[in-house]
Amino acid sequence: MNNQPSNFLRPCSGERFCRFVALALLALMAATAPLWLPIGFAGTDAADYPPIPSLPLPVAALASLGWIGLALVLIGVVAILFRPQRTRLWWFPFSGLLLLFVVDQQHLQPWAIQCCLYAMLLASLSWQQARPWIIAIAISIYCYSATGKLDYQFAQTVGTQFVRTLLSPLMGVEKGVAAKLALLLPSAELGFAILIAIPKTRRLGGALAIVMHITLIGLLGPWSLNHSYGVLMWNTVLAVQSALLFLPQPAGDQASSASESSERGQGQASMPWVGYVARGVVVLALLAPLSERFGYWDHWASWALYAPHSSRALIQIHETSASELPESLRETLLESQFDDRWLTLDLGQLSLQQRWVPVYPQARYQLQWAAKLAQTFSLADGIRVIVKSTADRRTGQRDERYLLGQEEVVSAADEYFLGR
């Protein structure tokens, strides 16, 4: 009688995981294609939706770097699909993603950061060495995503919406009851992360994580809340990742990884210091999110997903200056609720229309976007920005800072290190 586990339950090989990550990166970039198109390509216009670079570079340089970064990523992932055993090929998508992060801060999508970390590990370590670090990153995503939603803002807004939508086929739920039930969602996610972190319960945690992602796809799909395709694709990728990393039986894992490392790890042995640097970067990525609530690390880089506590900047244009904007921007202006003639720019909707992704949830980015807008169209006193801090975990309260006019907005945007 054959007691060997089926192919599905055997530990995932390095080559199989390399192909998976390459396909995932390709699919995610396709689902968010306008975000990655260089300036000037296929109708993309820096005036309609300006890139906010991480470094102060001219538009021409940003366009060139965008082409180079995109080419490196695409060449790398295609080559890896055919030659997954050539692990040094991962330096191509890794380098390409780094360049794209410099070109535009909105390229710092959570899944792009995840793929960049994976690429670095797969390029610098053998599969046997890289696999525990990749699992650690996967666990940290669930852990920080869960803790980021255990707060007042999630319970009262996004969490309430999720609960009422999930339970609507069964029964109607009042808003107050839904808000109380909402915290069960991140609590369950945190429980899955703990189960995955414990080797003996890893398969159970992985199975539950897959159920969670399938539920989210049903909840966020076009038949329900209609979120972006990138969000749906990433949930699909995470579900498949859980099946590859967490469901296989642990028996024979070490022997399988050891034999494979002897075939695939020879290239890394000549430069062991690269592996130590990669490990150090991952340690930073695992610990830095602890400072997110204090404003020292970005929300998406801290895996704050579906977390409405993030800092933000409300961009308002005075009625007398609205005509200075192109039609694509004027269409997203919302009427004032206070009859004060200040129109609110719906940056979230504009981002979904122009880039196919949610707006980058960071006050710094949105303020710098407003500064670029003011400078491009010489808005002078016709722009006002309300900068809102990260919400308090218990009360949901935020500190607010009002900036009136182009000079104040640009000066405040220049206070940040990134994008100066």
C-alpha cells in the first residue's frame, strides 16, 4: 500500500513556488495595468493623475525609469516561468520593482512590496533557506492586517459594512449590532495567523485562511461590494499561496528542501553576505510595522488592509478655481456639505478611474499630490487641504491641520523626507 502523500499534499518545491510568484506578479500587474504604464503611454497624462516620486526627479527621468523598471520586471518573470531553477533571475523583478517604487509612491502596493521581498529572498537564498522567511512574511501579513482592524474606525465603518453585507442574505442587522460583530472578523484573522505560526496547527490555519480569502472574494466581487480587480486578484493569490505553503504535510519537507538546495543554492554560496543582507531587510519588514500607528512606517507597508484608521488629506478646490482643472478632475469634484463654495476632490474615485487601484492611504502622499496639483494649475488661493492624522484606536478621533493656499500646501508637503 502506498503511504506517500499525494502531489497536492507534498511540500511545495522551490521551482513550483518560483513559477507561482512569477505568475502572481504578472497577473497582479495586469489587473492594475494603468498604474504601471509609464507617463505618456497609451493616453496616460501626468496632469490628470501626476506620479508622486519617492525622490525629486524630473518628469522625463521618471518616464525613463518607469520604462526600465517595467522592462526588468516583465523580462524577469517571463524568464523565471521558463527557467525557475535559475534563481538569480529574480534580481530582475526585484530591481525593476525598486525602480518603480522610486518612480511613484503609489507603486508601493502591498502585494508589490510582498513580491519584492520574495524576489530578494529567492534570488539570494536557497529554497530551504528562503522558505521559513517567506512563511514569516505571510504570517506577518495576516497578523498586522488583523491588529490594524481591531479598532473603533473599522468597527464603525468598513467592518459594519462587511458584516451587514455578509448577513444580508440571512437577516437584516442593525448598524449598532453589526459594529459589535465587526471586531470578530479581525479577531478570526488573528487566530488564523496564530494557527499558521504553530507548526502542528499550520495546516488548519492555512485551510481557514483559504476559506477567508474565498469569502472575501465573494464579498468584494462585482456581484457585491464591487472592489477593484487588483484586490480580488491578490485575495486569489493569497489563497493559492496558503495552499502551497501551509497545507502540505510536513513529513519529508526537510529532505526535499535539502536535496533541492544542493541543486539551486550553488549560486548563492559564492556571496553569502547577500543572504545576510536579505535576512536583515526582512527582519526590518517584520518589525517596522510596529511603528505604523506612530507615523514612522507607511500603512500599506505595515499590511494595514481594509483599515480605515489610516492618515489622509482631504483636497478641496474653491468654486472659482475649479475651471482651471481638466475635465477628468472636475468630474470628481463633490459639492460642499457646508455651502462654503469649497468642492472636495474625490481622490479615491479618481485613483480607481485612472489607475484601477485605491488611492495610496497616506497623508504624505495625498498632500504631495495636492501640492503637485496646485503647482501644475497655479491654483494660488483656490486650494485647501485638511490633513488628518491616524485615528485613535479606541475613540477614532483624529488631529486635523488646515492648509490654505498653494504656498502653505507646498510648504507642508516639503516637510516629508520621501518625495522632497
